[in-house]
Amino acid sequence: MLDSRQFKPITGTFVTPFINDTGINNWGRREWEADFRLMKSLGIDTIIVLRCEYEQGGRHFSGFDPRGTTWPEDPDLVSMYFRLCDENNMDLYLGGVTSCSKLYRGDWQGDTLDNEKLYERMLEKFGNRKCFRGFYVTCEALPWHYNYADIVEGICDACRRLDPKRPTLLSPTFNGLKGDMSSHYSPDEFREIFGRMFDRLAGKLDFCAWQDKFNDVECDEGRILPNVLDEWYEAAGTFLARNKIALWANVESFYRPFQPSTIGGEFHYRQNDYRVLAAKMQAASRHAEKLITFEFSTCMSPNAEWGSAGRLLQRYIEMVGIAPETVAWPEDTSICRPAGN
């Protein structure tokens, strides 16, 4: 039997205003508002907007697309996130810009400048909002390519210049691929390579939430085998502690497909097996100050596209020991029936 004392609850989640690979929900105002009330009742107090702008292959996507909402209360999805965070007394960390073309060309200075300009506009637009807690450093890359360390440091420096009182958050990954794109860093290599990078971020980065990435739930005749994530959290803890950066955990609520099965074809990240989520949370609870996830709305919400998302939430509530009567379940989990019918 799982013991709720083994778990810290998930208290933060990413949201994304773009079509993503975890599923498409096509929510309206009713579903979004219900989802935020549900998250609040579960103890989620932190919302991280993954990014506001995205470019790949010359194609541009924006969280400020006026087609993002069909209701008059919110001009776009980013504005909606601010409104719902204010209404539910949540903190919001705002992600910036990802320009894949600039990354591939090695124009890391341009990528950094794009983020600085966007954050400056966001402070002008939302700077007086109570929920605007800090900045999320939007850079999904690995330490050996795209001037990753330079971009992260540059964006953190820009955030400090723009508003030194608002903290910064980063969410890199454990078990990253090396430059040959086939082998992975060991925990010792990770400690050394990432340690050098994070030594540059002392005083510039406040929180680091590691994507746990693994799907291990090993058990031998009822005996739970050691969790491989422990050694990664221990390695990260060494260089984060010396640089006074808080250790968070990005406990992924989606399942990463087995890599060989994805070669030559598309794939979707589906909701995780609840036993995998339990193993990830147990490891993270032993090491991290705060647990966040990617992402509640498409992997754990009862209004998500996949029915298993709501069932994953039910198992999570049982694992953590949340009183069912305190949960603000949506009155109607069918997104197909219009309100009032």
C-alpha cells in the first residue's frame, strides 16, 4: 500500500497557449475556469506559462493570438492566465520566446534579445498584476549545443535588469543526450558539466525544476528496487546548493514514448501510469523543495482529451491523501454539452 507520508503534493503546473503534443482540449471559458478552481482546491498555487511566442522554420505562433479565445472576457490566452491566477490567488511565472531558427543558426544573442524585449513588454502590460510572480527562462536545449549556457545566463541577466525583485525559474532535464545524440550523460558527468554552467548562474537564477524524464517503476517479487532518480537529484543538489539556487522538481505527468518506437513517425505524450507518477513523486519528495508538473490541464484534468487523465488525478488524490470532499470537481466533465442544456 502507498503511504501518503511518502509524498509532497504537486503545487505548480505548466500551461501552454499553443497546440502541443500532449493532446488538444479545445476548452472554452467554462472549462478553463473550472480547471483553475480544481487546481486551486488541490493545493496548486503556481502557474508557469511555458512560452508566449514560438518560431520554427519561419512559422510564428503567439499566445496573444486573438483567435485563442472565443469569449469576450479575455483578448487572448495569456491574458486569461493572468486573470484566472488573480481570481484564484495563484502565482504566475511568465515564459518568453523560443526562436528555433535563431538557435539553429547560433544566433544566441538574438534569442536573448527577443526574450528581453518580450519581458519588457509584459512588464508594461501586466507588471501591476498581483499574480505576476516572476520569469520562466524559456530555453529547451542541452548544454553542448545552441550556446545553451549563454542564453540562460543572458536571459537571467535581462530579467534582473528589468525587475530585480521578480525571481527567475528554469526547468532543464536529467539524463540528457550527448552531442552524438545516442549516448547519455551519467550522473557524475551531469554533476561536472551542469555544475560549471550553474556556477555562472549564482545570484541570477532563483529556482531550478528538473524534468525527471524517467519512466522507471522497477519491482522484483514485491520488493521495490532503488529509484534511479535519487542519484540525479543528489547530483543536482550539490551544485545548486553552493550557488544558492532552490531545488524544485518537474514531475512529468506524461509518459515519454520509448525512443526507437518514435523514429520515422509522429508520437504523442500520453498520461503517465499512476505507478510511474508515484515513483517519480516519491523520489522528488525526498530531495526537492517544491513539486511542479507538466502539465495538469492535459495530463491530469477530468476535462482533458484523454479519459485516463481524470483517472490519473483520482489515483493522485488517493496517493497524496487529499480529502475528496475538498476537491472542486467540475460540475460537468463533458466538454461537448453546451452550458444550459
